[in-house]
Amino acid sequence: MWGRKISVSLLILGILGCVSYEQYARGDARDVMIVFDGTLREARFLRDILQDTFYTPHAEPLFNIYPLQVEQFQSYRGYKNVVLLATYGARSFELFQEAFGEKGSGMYKGKNIFADGDFVIGILASDEYNLLDFLNIHKEEIKNLLLERVNELYSRKTYFAGHNKKMKKEFGEKYGFTFDFPNGWAYAIEDTNFVCIAKHYPDRFMSVYFESFERPLEKEDLIALRNSLGKRYFEGDRVEKAYTRASRIPFKGVLATRIYGVWQNDSLIRGGPFEMIAFNMNGRFYLIDMGVFAPEKLRKLEYLMRMELVARTFEIVSP
């Protein structure tokens, strides 16, 4: 009997041993493999275009970029995100044909090319000069494609435990607006014109301050407002201005101001990264603030990006 069990077990192990786990895309959601042929010039140029640094408060890159020669790529075929740079006749052109077939010059994208679940961008040009020119002209499009890919992966992770439909309904009934909340969040603070929810492991918070009138969306005004809210609700949280960066972004059909930065609390000896999105809509002002406190983690940008995905589900609830 035991001999039969052992034989069956060995058979199962043999079958499992034949499964290549390389077939499933691996690596971090923000890992990007740039595959090139010849000199590093094009790969470095694309890296410089894509790269951005955020302070959490440690400097953290938006993408983890790895330039790879064609022969090196054989060891990285199973990674989630690949950008393939090719010119006619180069070794990378053969790899491009494997991925996309017979194509003319231009940019192409696809999934499940080299591994199940991967995302590949292929850029083909007649020569290196035209390749560099193409990268320069289409740099924002390339960056946005990769950001969309990262957000797709982070969205799966954010909502892996499901959607909190009860909180979404309650929130809308209380405040006249709501979000598509993931499971695992709970109310932390509720006050007139202010509500905050929180989640542990690591500690994260997302708050909304709202008014029945419009407000200026200038950086300094918003930082001052956030500091006043930090003093009122968070025992003195304040913004470290040296680490802030602001931009105007489209948000739910209006133009919003987004600010990244670092918050600090001198009395509690705490701090971390934050992101806030402020906008006026239908004659009302909204400030969505997201923050992280995770001293045990060096990399925190992922948690802000995942909270922004939730923030972007904002919707006004009709009375």
C-alpha cells in the first residue's frame, strides 16, 4: 500500500516538475525591461524619458528600469513589462518579429507575448537615428501606456479582497458623494465637512474635506489648508514643503490640482508620503488626501498609487 502511495506521489511530483513557472509573468508591477541591440544610447534615452522620482521620504523611482541586451533578455523573458527597441536587420528585429510578426515601422503593444500575463511594447524604426526621433516624439504616449499597465496590475491587487458595497452606499447617503471602496477599510474620523477612512498593514488613510463653495486650487493655498486640517484632526501633521510637487490633472471631467509630498508630525515623531487631489465640481470644493505611515517599508509609492485608483472612482450621488 505504501509503495503504491509513494509511486503515485512520485508521479505527481514528476508532472509538477514538468511545469515551467517561467510561463507566468513575474517581477514587480513597476519593473520595466528595455531590450535593445548594440549601444546603450537608445535604452538610456528611453530610461531618462520614463524615469521620475518621488520622495516617500526616501527617493523612490516611478519605474524600476533594466536595460538589457538581446542575449541578456533570455533570462528575463518571464517579466511583467517589456519594451522592445528594434531596427531592421538588428538582432532585436528577430525578437520583434517573434513578438509581433511582420510589421512596418511604428509602435505596437500586446499581452501574453513571452509569458502569460506579460505586457510588451515593441518599437520598430529603420535605423538608430529614426528610433531616437520616434522615442522623443512619442515619449508621453509610451510613459502613459506603462502607467496604465501598472494601474491595471495595482487595481487587481487593490480589489483582490472584493468591493465594499455597503460602505459605498452608506458613504453616499451620508455625504452626497462616494467611492468604490475595497474591502478592509474602516471609518476613522467623521465630522462636519470631513471624513477619514483607514486601513492597517501598512497604515494608510484617505480623507475628504468638502465645502459647499469653490476654493482656489493654488499649491500654497492647498498646503495651508492641509496643514490646518492636520492640526485639527491629526495632532499636528504638517507638510514638508521642500519635498512637494504639484501639477494640474484631469479628474472626473474637471481640472484638479494634485500634490505629492511628505507629511511630518514633530510631536508624535511620525511621517510619510502623501498625495492630495483638490478640485471644484458643481459649485463645491473637494480635497481628497491620501497618506501612508510605514516606517518598516522602504518603498511606499505603491500604496499611494493604489489609493489614487480608489480616489478616481469618486462620484456624486444624486439625492
